[in-house]
Amino acid sequence: MASKRTEATTLLDLEVKPGVEIRSNRDSQTFARLTGTQHSTMVANWKDKSVIKTGGIMSACNGFVGWYAYTLGIKGIDSFFKLEASLRKINKAHAWVPADGKADPQPGDILHHSKGGTGLHVDVCIGFASNRRLIRAAAGQITFQNPRNPDAEFDVLKRVTGDKPYDFHKLLGWLDIERFSEAAPGLVVAPTSNWLIGWWDVRDENQYYYHFDGSGHVQYTEKRPLTMMGPPKLPLSAGTYRFLSLNILEIKWNPLDGGNTVETFTADGSGRMMTGKSNLYSDLVAKRL
């Protein structure tokens, strides 16, 4: 049986050939088949000035990735714009690879781009050129006119090569298609474990929101985050965390009012719930946002 990566490469070579542009207006049937998005739907959005004065900016990048994933049997993703959270929800967190410079995406992997912090672009890795430039299969290759002219605008699905050498900072991470096809391992916790990183809803008698990064640091705020991307801009306090065992987490908060607060959390088998004890305050319950 061919590997999932071989299957993906064959699919991409068949449908998104090198040097070929698939345009939403000119190649409407093929474009709609590969993205699930009609040209007329995008034009209607581009003409809609109710939200953005210059008109909407809808593209088919999400639709193409959705078609690609479904064709490969990758199902259950709520939103590719919330890829990491969607993988956690279906117990596939092991398939998420954070963009931290420790690994490179491989052919067929689904890439989630930072896109200036919005996270509003996804596409598929083809590989790397010899000059270390990333090659991707991507819809959403629109150049909006200035001034806008929706009747003359169109989306494009094609292979795209970066104009500069690969920079992992431009990605949030990616879905490793080989890992996705594997069964989820048991809960294994390490200082950079993906199950912990991000935002948590934490409560005792009061409401808190903790943000854990991948380098052993934690911050909290009392205001619910407006976005899941990045730590709080104005944290009320910060501290460090470490793992005492496979599922037991210790937090040491920076001293406030002369006290040193230490909290110990025990995670359940899903990696989405924790119960905690504090050396100074009441028991805690934490739930991943």
C-alpha cells in the first residue's frame, strides 16, 4: 500500500500541475470542483461593502484545503483556520507540528500560515526548491485591484514558490498527514507538549485565563482572550511551569504581595481537563479553550 505522502503527491501532481493556473472565472468548473467555491459566490462577497468599505476579500484557500483533505481521508476538521484546535478536538493533536524551526513541513502536509497574526490562510506543501524556497499548492492567489473592480477580479489555484528562502516564522504550524493516519498515542507529557500549549479556562472561586507557551512560561489574565493566537498583551502575572511526571504539572508564579504561589495540576487522559491544588488558595479546575 502506498504511503499517505505518496498518495498526496500523486493527487497534487494530477490536479495542480506545475506551471498551470486554474482561474475561478476562466476555469470555473475545475476551480469549483477543487475548491467547492463558485466564482459567483466570491464576486458577491467582493461586492459586499457592508463589512469592509472596499468590499469583501473572500478566497477559496480554505475550500481547496478542505477538498484536498477530504480526498485523502482526512476528516473531522472543524476549521482549517483553527487547525490545531480542531485536531485536538478529534484526538489528533499528535498530527499537529508547531512551526518552531525544529522541523520542516513535508510534501502533502497542510500548512497553517500566520498571515500577519490572523491565521487566515491555509495551503498544501509541495516541497522545497534547491534554494530553500517553499513550494505550495494554494488557492487564494488573488490580486485585488485598486480601486476594486470585482467583475474583473478572480481567484487562482496554482503552485506557488516563495520569493525568499523559507522562514518558519510565517507559519503557525502544519498537519502532518502521515501522523494523522496513525492512532493517537497515550498521553505523554513533556515541557513542550502540544496538549498544554495555548489558552486554558481556569477557575476557583474566581475566573482566570492561563496561557502556556512552549518554553516553560505561563501568564494569566482575568479577561477572556479575543483570539487564541498568542499570549495576553497585559498579563496580571507570569510564572514558570514544569512537569513532575507524565500528567502532573507544577506552576510557580512570580511573587505578588509578598507571597509565592505554587499550583499543581493533574491532567486527565484527554489532555483537555486538569484539576489543581494551590499552596495558598482554593482548589482549581482547568479546561482547554
